[in-house]
Amino acid sequence: MRFTSQTSSDGVTEQFFTLDEIPGVLWTPEDARGARPLILLSHGGGQHKTAPSIVSRARHYAAEGFAVVAIDMPNHGDRPKDEEFGRIVAEMRAGMAAGGNPGALVAGMHSYLTDQAVVDWQAVLTAVQRLDQVDVGPVGYCGMSMGCGIGIPLIAAEPRIRAAVLGLLGVHGLAEDAARITVPVQFLIQWDDQLVPRDQSLALFDALASVEKALLANPGKHGDVPWFEVDSSLRFFTRHLS
């Protein structure tokens, strides 16, 4: 892991890094030392590690004592874009414009990225836990939309993750992995989501094998998750990771 820049403000230190070909950002409380809870924060489709919603959420968590790491998913942000991914995205958009099933179309795009994204997250998790300001503390995962589509296979495969905040996605292609998840989950739905049919989101929540899981629904479209849900997720992670 090679750090390329570091700044501190409002009690939070932000460090940009690369790990092999993976670009990322680590946020920690200023002057942090020793083990602390770590949250893996995954962006949505078409976004990147420093999207405004990612940065604001990360800084909010770090100000409360958490370490937070975000990376660019394959074919996003500062990662190279391959021709096949471009074709898949074009077909997805054309299918949606023609009235195709948005859940199935989005799932196809996510499945193309998942294998590499899971490997990337596991490598970053291992590297970050070797740092003095993070160390081997409990780990949580937070991802909406594409972040949920990648997160469910990751959580199913990664025993270090002990709690997760997920949502804004349907069950297409995820039921088998969801059935392997037993950690506490907080799951968000936008009741008027134009991209994810409500029944598909409810089916994904139902497929999770977690004994402790909570469904949080708010009115509004796909990207209209209210800020108070960030506070709710902070309380959730504090309860399960602290």
C-alpha cells in the first residue's frame, strides 16, 4: 500500500493510496493510534471513491472514531475502463429505455464486476488492517445499489465482516449469496424507487439469512435516501462493532 497524499481537517485525516492497481481513500480520526472499528464503504454505479455522498458519510463515521476506507470499483473512477464493460452498460441503458426489467439489467452489470471487486476488497481489507491507526478491529460494510450488489457476495465470502448496511437493490442474481449472510443487516428501501421494483427489494431482504435484520423504508426515488439514515447507520455500526 502506497500513500500518495494526506490532509486533516475537522478532526479527520484523509489519506489517498494505491494498492497494486486499486486506488482508494482512508479516513481516520486525526492522530488515531491502535485498533478501531473499520467500515468498508462502497460507492454506487457510475460513482467513485470521492463522490460527495461517500465523502460526507465517511467523514461522519470517522469523526465518531471509526476508520473508513473507500476504493474505486473496477471500471469506475480512476480505474481503467474496458470495452466489454462499456458494451454491457450500453445494453443495460438501451434495455431500460425500451422498458426492460431494470432489476435484471442492473444485475447483469453487477455480475460482470463482482468477482474482481470481491478480490479487491479483500486485499484492501488485509492491507488496511496492517496499519497502526486501524489494526485488526471489527469490520463493517456499507453499500447501496451497486455497492449492495457487490457487498452481498463479499459479505457471504468474507468472515471478517461482522455487520452490514445495504439496500437500494433487488434480488436478481443475489438470492444464493444472501442466504449465506448471517451477520446483522440494516437494509434500506426507497418506496418510490424508479430503478428497483419494490417487490424485488423486499425479496432480497427476505432472502438474507440474518437473524437480526431491519428494513428501513423511506418515500422517494432511488437516490433520495435522507441524511438521517446515515445517523441511523452510525448507531447500527456503533452497536455491532464498538
